[in-house]
Amino acid sequence: MTSSTSTRLLRALPVLLAMVAPIGCTVGPNFTRPKPALPPQWSSQSTAPAAQSASRVNSSAAELAPWWDQFKDPQLSSLIQRSRTSNLDVRQAVLRISEARTERDVTAAGLWPSVSVNASYSRSRFSDSTYTGKLFSSFGSFNVPGLPAVTVPNPYNQYQLGFGASWEIDLFGRLRRSIEASNADVEASTEDHRAVLISLDSDVARTYVDLRGAQLRKSVTEASLATEREVLELTSDRQAAGLTTDLDVADAAAQVKTTEAQLPQLELQITQDMNQLAKLMALDPEALRGELADAHPVPPVPPQIPIGLPADLARRRPDIREAEQKLHAATARVGVAVADLFPRLTLSAQGGVQSEGPGKLLDWASRFGSIGPTFEVPIFDRGRWVTVKLQDIRAQEAALAYAQTVLAALHEVENALAAYRADQERRAELAGAVDQSRDALDLARQRYMSGITNFLVVLDAERTLQQNDQSLAESITSVSADLVALYRTLGGAPTGGDESQ
């Protein structure tokens, strides 16, 4: 290629780019944000206040950031905040965001030219047994009158310094659609990080509530045990005075042993809950025992719980937002496949210097080069057409996954509301049952001391009170755990967390 030709092509390059730029377009479907069909209100059955309810839900704008402060338990708030900075799942989710961003940058690099340089040396020899080799060997060197002597060596050396450049002009938006899909992948990873945070918050809160519930049941068991030991002592005194039989003493002692047998199981649950909290915070087992060993009440629920409207879910729940971004990415990849059916225009150039020895590399005569566009037009490639169909099917799957995620979210919230209401009603009834059982035990003991009734009535009253006390403790725990589950299904805002790491 002559110097004048290269100059003309280089001068024509800006003109060519100016001609190409206006005709660039983006083929394939454009993404439209889905509008899920959501009911205007939550069901009246789930939101109706429970009888004797101390906590009610309403449709006011939800206050979910941070929702754990509604429990008014500083230790719970501290555990959640600390877990957000140390939990390994959260740290992996942050890395997935960085990974998606890096993949996006790799895709976006396709919009820029690629430039490379090279250097090479080779020593070659043509075989004398071939026509080409015989031709080179026969010539050797020859002179033409009036021209410099020409030497045709065999073997010969070749030194080369060069460069290459290429640039694909995104005529039909293949690269732009790829970047659009990658941006949606980044957003999906961000929503995944938020979902991990919400899951972590609720797991820590639920485990903490279970821990305090186990400690409550242990204290109830110890209180029952103290009462039963008192009854055993009383029965032993009456037996010594000849007022009752050995059978009554044996029954009272058996009841004490039965209650004592419950304590190791409660201790096991307390230990497991403490270790689970330590695991969620990426700590060693038993690391939190000193902090959590002292019993505290189960975190109480607030009197009013604003939950917002069903329409808020699509804007708030990260799993719905993530499904939307996956649908966006799938739609953009349909455009990538469609654009692959259209022609591609690539501008390329290469050049450098070549010589048989390093001393001549910088000579003007050693230069070589080429520059020009390549226009590739696919005529028949069934694989590309099938790829369009494949990406369209995947987009349809993503649309169904989005609809399924929205439907699942609605069911989760409704079920959580129903559980919260039902457990509050159960707690109120059990509280009344405990009061009645305590009165029944007092009356049974008085009648037994007066000789009006036998000891079996006292034992039955003790067992009933203990069962109701345990059920009430479990119900108190369930109500707080239900509220944690409700906040989780509502998509509690995951404030905090550095997504840019």
C-alpha cells in the first residue's frame, strides 16, 4: 500500500464514521416495565383486629426502615446492625454486585476500538524438493542492467514491528443491547444483595426471639418446678403425720422429676439459638453466651403496625424488583440475538515495518500496511435464527417468573397477616386459661389440705397449669416471631450496607 493511498484512506475515515453514525439503530423488542395486577387492599379477614388484640395492622404507609427498632429492644437492634457488616452471605452478595459490574464493563468495552502492537522474528527456508524452493535456489542473486543487484536468499530472516487496530461499528445495536442486558444484571445483583440483607435481618430477629422464648419457657418451667417441690414437701409432711399415703408422695415426686427432665432440652435450645446467632454474625460458637446468657423478655410487639397497600410490594420487595430486572435482561438479549441476524461493519487497520535484518527496520522502504472496512452480511446461518427463538423463550420464562414472584409475595403477606392475627387471639385465650388454671390449683390445694379431695386432683391441676403456662410462653414467642415474618414478607427496607465494595 502506497503512502498516498494510506493518506487518502485516513482522511476518508472521519467521513465514513460520520456517514455510519446516523444510520445506527437498535433492533429487537424494547423493555416495558410490567404492571402486575394487584388487589387494592389486603383481605379484610387478615387485617381484622383480633379479639383482645394488643397490636393491630393498618394500611398506612409502611414504616420498615429499620423495622427491628419497633420492638424497642436495644440488644436486638445491635445484633442486626453488627451482623450486617460481618455476615458471610452479605459479603458474597456484595462481591456478586462487583462481579456483575465488571462483566458489564467487559461488555461495554466492545464499543471501543481494540489496538495491539507486535514484534516478531523468523528464519525460514524453502525446501529444494519443491518448485518454490528450486526457484529460489536457482535464482540466488542476479543483476538487471541499471538496477541494484537483487539477492534471493534461501534460507532467509524476517524481522517485523507492527500494529493492528479494529473497531466494530454497532450498526444495529448488538453491543448496545448487550450492555443493556448487563446493566439489568447489575441491578438484579443489587436487588439480590438487598434480599440477602432482608433475609439476614429476619433470621437474626427470629433466632433472637426464639432464644428469649426458650429462656421464658425455662423460667416458667423453673417456677412450676418450685411449686411442685413445695407440693412434694407438703405431701411428705402429711405422709409423715399419717394424713396421706406413700402413693401421693410418689406421685408428687414423679411430677417433680418429669418437670426437671424438661430443663436439659430447654438448655439445648438456648445453646443452639446462641450458636445460630454467632453463625449469622460469622463468629465462633459460644462467642455470644456472655452477652446473651441473662434472660430478657421476648421483644414485645408495637400497638400499631402500618403495612401499606399491596401495590407497594412491587416497588419495595427486592425479589420482585430482581425478577423485573431479570426480565429486562432477557428482553435485551432477544435484541442481541436479532441484531446478530443483521450485517456487521468492522473498521480495521494494520501496518508496521519488515526487513531481513534489524538494521533496515527503520528504513522508509521497510514499511507495510493496510486499512479498510469489512462488511459482513450473514446469508444463511440457522443457528442465529434458532438463537432468536431461544432468547424469546427465555424472555417468556422470565415474564412468568416475575408473575409467579408477585403472586407468591401476595400469598406470603396474606399468610403472615393471618398467622399474626390468629396467634394474637390464641395468646389472649391462653392468658385467660393460665389465670383460671392458677385459681384451680389454689383451690385444689386448699381442698386437699382440708381432706375434701384426693391428691390426684392437685396433680391434675398442676399439670394443667404447667401446660397452659408453657403454651402461653410459646404463644408470646410466636406472636413476636410472626411480626418478624410479616416485616420480612413486606420487604423491610434494607438500609445500610455498602454495595460499592
